[in-house]
Amino acid sequence: MKKKIIQIPGEFYFQEGFVPVAIRRVRGTVLTHPHDYTGVPHWHDFSELVIITSGSGVQNINGTSYPVSVGDVFMITGKTAHFFEDYQNLEVVNFIFSDKIFSNMQEYLNRIPGYHLIFRLEPELRNRREFHNTLTLSAHALSYVLGLIRKMELEFEFRKPGCEAAILSAVYELTVFLSRSTGNSTEKQPLSRLAGLFSLLEASFQEDWDLQRMAKCSSMSVNTLLRAFQAAVNQTPLQYLTTLRLNAACSLLKNTDQQVAEIAFSCGFHDSNYFTKRFRSRFRMSPTEFRTGNGNA
């Protein structure tokens, strides 16, 4: 009989008025904290970084079973059905967070290939049966990660002035460390090469890009790139590039007094009329209307 999938709200773990981050440890099948749904099929409205600290087991994600063992690190995004089928001999740290904690750092994190790989691409592709986990930490790297986790736990425990800032600082350090820990895999695996292209586009979307240049940078044929990109983000590479440019234009419209034509060119559009057409198609208003509606106050 198929198990019912239940919804877990963030309020079970996040404290009202405090930074939306929580850490929960799992040690086998012994209940170690309230609202422990380790072995129960569930989904939630927050993200969860799973760090296997000891032993081995089996995680079920979207109906597919994945063997996991010590050192494995992977993301579970919101509304992803998951549970551990086997965790008798497993120790896990679940780092639970709201995605909004990265809002001020997103631009810089997006420039790290490993960030796209671990935090964006892998979660989107976990329903593919041929998919395998990418990041397994060495003993030394795992020790470093657990040190950061422990630092956050102590900040939660003692609540000294500045504890929220200290927690977020450790969160960013953890995220960058894990993103960099993918190492040279960006040169070997197709998914990792795609992550490298994502970071290039994020950092240089203003430049002239075409499919041939993208394919060369990711060491793929154009056809392979198109298939991989579509599977990862349900967009073509050029659609994704246009989205990056339009998002950047929105920021400039809201936060600067630059002319629309100047913004268009600075974001990679060589024709301001084409920019306005694409902007209206995406946001159902012109750039000028967008600026007027948002204001610069």
C-alpha cells in the first residue's frame, strides 16, 4: 500500500521573528527532535540540505531510491516528496532554511559553478533514474563542514547579541565551501559542465552570446547543450540568457535614473526597441511603466 505524503510547514522548525534557519540531527531510528519525519513520506515549503555524517542508508526522492553513505551532501527543495527508506545505521544533519536568506547573496553565489550544480541543477533532475549524487566530502572536508554546523548550533543555543548575523555568516561560508567542493568535476561530468556555463552566463550576460559559444564553453555539441539545458531548467539557453538580462534591467530600472536605452545596452540588448518588446512580453508592461509603478524611493 502506497504511503500517504504529508506536508510539513516551516513553522515546525523556524522560530518566529528569528532568522529562518534550523539544524536537526538524526541518529538512526531514534527520535532526536520533535517533528522528526525522517521515515515518513513528506514534502515541505522550505529547502533542506542533507549531510550524511555516518553510516549508510537509502533515501527515496520523488519515488526513486538512492543509496547514500557518509560524506554525501545533497539538496531537497520545497515540494519534493522524500523520506528515508532505510536509516537504521545512519547519522544525518539536516540543515533547514528558507531560500530568502540568500536574496542578498544570490548574484555572487550564481557565479560559482558548484552552486548551480548542488543547489539548483541536482534538485531539479532527481526524478531521473539515471541521476547520481555528485558531492561526497572527504573526511577532512566533512570535519570542516561539521565545525560550521556546530558553530551555528552554539549561536542558536546561547543567543548572544549578533547571533543572527553570526548564523548567516556561517551559512554563507558553508554554501560557498560546498559549492567549491565539487572541485574538478566541472570539467568531467556533463551536468557539471552545464553548471559551469550557468555561472559564466550569470557573470557575463551583457556579452555577445550565441549557441555556438555556449556549446564551446560547456564542451558540448549544440544539440547536446539544447537537450541538457531544456531538461535542467525547461528553457533554451537563449531564453535563459534573455531572462538574466531582463532581471538585471528590472534592477536598474528600480534603482537608477539611467535612460531606458542605456539600460538596454548595458544589459546586452543592442536594440532598445527589441528590449522593450521582450520586456513587455515578459512583464506585461513597458520598461517605463515598470519604473513608474515601482518608483525609486
